[in-house]
Amino acid sequence: MIEGREIMLKRNIKTRFNEVSNSAKWTALFAFIAIVSILAIGFKPVSYALNTDPSPPSFTIDEVELGSQIIRGGLGVFPYTANSGAFQVYCLEVDKTACDITTDEVYTKGPSQDSDYGLNYILRNSYPNVNDGSPVDDQIWVTQIAIWEYLDATLFATVKTPIVISASRAAFPDLWAKVDSMVSRAHAATDPVNQLSFDINTEFAITADGKYYLSNLVTTTGLPADIFQKFDIILDGAPEGTEILDASSQPMSSLTGLAPNTKFYVRVPVDSITPNSEQFVVGVKGYFLHFRSWRYSSADGDCQSVVLVEPVIETMERTVPIILPVKVPDTAESSGLGIYFIGAIILLSGAGIIYANVKPKSKK
């Protein structure tokens, strides 16, 4: 039995030693690559996509009854809609006459108005994108007056006359307070820049039972918070059996469309980590609500242009490489391996001594 064990040892010791050694080498190599990657690129976005523009190339301004003008204190606006009420639109030029509003008028899409974020700000923060609960006619009136006041207050006062404006202010102070507030905020507004991060620790802990690697409780942050809508969790190349757990340590049924305040764990079975699977990627994909505005004009260049605003979703991704160590033999196995290794040395040394003693002496 001892002799057979020695023969088996000679065959296996080198292979087993190389497996452990190679595993350690690969783990060290992947760790070095991950550290260099993080230092070089940090948590920079790997994707930034804008949805395909859904605004129509043209639309028809709905017929407006002459008596439908919304008048507050002698100052009136027409409630323009397009494509049978599908779109709420607003006039841009206060000094131009309205086109023929008693018949359907075709308007063609022109340049984007996004470069003027103040205008975009008014449109995205007013009716119909924001409904403050007051009468809809009041909200439309406030929005239209705010657009004219913002674009050119001097021109607006010249066209509508100071007397009419003063009378309107005196008769409807609450509505004008909304106009003034909107215009002030529009002048101070800047285009929001998406920011996305998640606080995952690249060093996972081992659970008390020794069966799993477990991440910290991960929080995802999207800024500005008021336009951060939702996020997805990204797993790329994860070892078999990897799970995403919720804050209560229960497996999550879906990794997409998660509410911004959702927290999660990443759990990986220790036994699933091999020299070919210890590195994988964890990330998040955030969705941010923005608005784009477009100028539409009729064939008659002498009449007012209108502006349409539409919601657009922008996405951003953040990812980070995770490297988990391959499971090493337990203490008993390691001790046994050491004993086998020492035994092999002794065995080989003994063979050398025997050979030295029995080899024939050279003739003189």
C-alpha cells in the first residue's frame, strides 16, 4: 500500500501543485488588470443614447373658434392644439398675426429650440407636461404669456401695450405671480447634465456558512433626482448561480425598470468561481427624462410659428469589474499536500542516495 501511494504521489504531486500555483497566478493577474482599469477609466459612462425623435415631420393646427380666445384682464391668447388635440402647442412670435385659425393649417417641422434652454424649461414645467390642478385655461394662458415675456419682454410690452398689461396684472395677480416666477426660473435655468453612480465595493465578503461571496448593500444614485426615472441592473459574465437580492436578502424577480430608491446585493456561490470565471462585470443603466422642443411653421412665413415640446428618455450606464478569488483547498487538504510534497522530496532523495551507493566505481 505504501509503495502504491508513493507511485501515485510521483504522478500527481506536480499536477496538483501546478493547479494551485496557476490559480494564484491567474487571480493575481486579473486583480492587477482590474485595478489598472478602475484607475484608468473610473466609473465613466460606457453608453449614452438618445431615443429616436418621435415628433412628426408636420402636423395640422386644429380649427380654433374666434370666440375661444382665453382672455384675462383684456389680454388674450388662443389655445392652439394640433392633430385633433394630440399636441398642445404655443405661439413664439408675439408680433406676428395668427394664421388662418378657422381652417386646418399645416405646419412643417423646423429647427430644434433646445439651444434656448429657458424656453425649453418653461415648456417642460407647464401644461400639459405639468398640471398644477388649476383650471386648464388658466394654465395655458400662464404658459403662453410666460413664453412671450421670456423671449422678449420689451417686444411683448410694445405689442400688447403697457396699459393692457397693467390692467391684466391688477385683475389677475395670482396668474401673473405664476408668470413672473416661471420667467425668472427660465432665465436662471441650465440644461441638466445626467449623473449616475452606484456604490458597490469590489471586495465581496464571505457569508458565515462559507457558501457565498456577498457584496455590500448597493445604492444607485441618479442626478438631477427629479429627472432620474428608473434603472436596470447589469450582470455580464457572472459565474453560474449568481443572484441579485433585494434589501431584505430575497432574490429579485426582475433586474429592469427598478425604482430609483431600490437597493440590492450581489451574491455569488463560492464553488462557482473557477480560473475562467472569477472576473465579471456589475453595472447599472439609468433612465433620465428630458424634453426637446421644435419650431413648426406654416407655408405663410408672415404668420406666427408654434413650438412643440416632447418627452425624451436619455440613458447612461456605469459598470465596474469584480474579481473574486478562486476557492483554495481547505486546511486539511493543504496540510496533506504539504506532507505529500515533503514525502516526495524524501523519496526522491532516498532514491538518489541508493543510486550513488550502488553505481559502479570508475576504473583507474
